[in-house]
Amino acid sequence: MSTDAIVLLKNDHKTVEKLFKEFEKAGDKAHRKKRRIVDSIIEELTIHAYIEEEIFYPAAKEAVPETKDHVLESVEEHHLVVWMLSELVDLNPEDETFAAKVTVLTENVRHHVEEEEEEWFPQVRSAMGRKQLRDLGQRMIDARPDAPKNPLKLQSARA
């Protein structure tokens, strides 16, 4: 398995996208299944945001100082996402707003992923060498167990 930091983040993006698609395919009455999917989305996005905010963003900003504005924008996007996640934590999947909240969450995350993968990651990859990206990726892997379970404990929740 690669420890390249950008590969790891893209793999997280793919995992979450699969969950979004699974949610979209679930039937209107599949409340238990939707709850399980959303619980997985919350967990995956909370861990991912933690790793980006605590490890990847600071390293990327140092390696590519001109991306500072992108980092700040990304943290603000995380801010919106973690608040949506926090609302979904205890929301009954039969609540009429449940699917709407997941749809808005999905749209926001897809926009965020597109910007990172198409605009920002290539700049970071150019600035960091292969060894630096592998070392950064290993730090990210090592930090996963330390990630909070509650999205409101993320740095971006306070941004």
C-alpha cells in the first residue's frame, strides 16, 4: 500500500464517494441502511478532515506558500461540512430533512474534492518530492487512530 500523502487522501475521497453513491441508491424506505451509511460517512469524513487539518494542510502550506488562500478556503469548507455532520449524528433517518441534509453534504464534499484533486494536489505534488510525500503519508496513517469521533472536536468546527 502506498504511503504517498496525496494517494491516501484520494483513496479517502473514493471511499466517501462510494458511500454517497450507496446512499443515493438506497430506497426511500431503507431507513436503517441509510443510517448505517451516514454513520460511515460521518466517521470517514471526520477522520479525513482531522488528518488534512492537522498534518496535510500545514505541510502543504509550508511547501507551497502561494496555496495559503486555498488552505484557508478548505478549512472553511470543512467548517460547513463538520456542522452538517454534527446535525446528522443524531437525526432520525425518517426525519423529512435527513435526505436533504445528506444531499447538501454530498454536493459540498464533491465540490471540495474536485478543487483539491484538480487544482491543489498537483501544485503540492510538484513542490514536494516523492520521499517527502511518503513521509507525510506515514504521519497521516499514524495519526488516524488519534482522530476524534465527534466532528465538532475538529479544528475547523471552531474556525
